[in-house]
Amino acid sequence: MREKLTKSDVEKIQAEIEHRKLVVRQECLAAVKEARAHGDLSENFEYHAAKKDKNQNESRIRYLENMLKNAIIISDKSRDDEVGLNKEVTLYMEDDDEEEVYKLVTSIRGNSMNNMVSVESPLGKAILGHKVGDRILIKANERYSYYVTVRAIRAVSDEDDAIRKF
């Protein structure tokens, strides 16, 4: 699947790749070399753990590079008065008679535990482009749907949002 990334996402991924290549890779190689010096490799737990860490780092580098190679770059620009990427949205949930605040983000930064909703999720797709006061039907699946009303929209920075680790 081709990930939809903003320029900010691409910069964060490139920074992680560079850090992993220049810092983490060197640390892993040093750990493997030190563990190898301890002797018998067949029963050397430190050696196997160091190799595992090294391989996980290399795997993460390949994953991120592949993601960048296949990414679709999207704009995070939207009008001030409409729901868009990197905006906090206060929604009134009619079924629960409660307000909830979400931040709309790209799929790689989505994190439901921190109320960061992907623009590719049913909720994200439905509210994207709407304005304060709009009442929107959210179709969670074929059997369940609910209404929300946009109560407030606020632009926020995406600087502190981490790229989700897989």
C-alpha cells in the first residue's frame, strides 16, 4: 500500500533513517564485535541479542526507505475554517452526548490512544473539509453509523508527533 505522507512526515522519516544509519548502526556493530570477542558464539546470549538488535535496525531502515520510495506526497494545507490535516477538531458525539477532541493526521502518525485520527479512517474521511456547525454521518461499518457535529477547529503544530513504529 502506498502511504500518503506530508512533507513534514518525509522529513521526519529521513531524519530517522539518517540517525539509524549514522548512530544506531555503529552502536549495533560495536555491540556485535564486543559480544563476539567473548568467545563461543553458540552459547553467547550477548552475541545473539546484539545480532538481533542489528538486524531489527537494518529492517527498520529498509522499511522506511521503501515507504519513502512508494509514498504519495499530500498537502497539509487547508482553509482556516475547515477540518484538515494537523488540526484539532472538537466533535459533539450525539449518541454519547459528549464532546471529544481529535487531531487529524496521516495514517503513519495515527494513534487512537492519543486521539490522533488518520485521514484514512472512517471518522477522518467523513470530517475532512467540514466546518464548525456541520452535522456529519460517520459510517463505521455496514451496520453501524452515528452522527457528530463539528464544534471547534484549531490549527496545531505537528512537530512533536512521532512517526509510529511498526
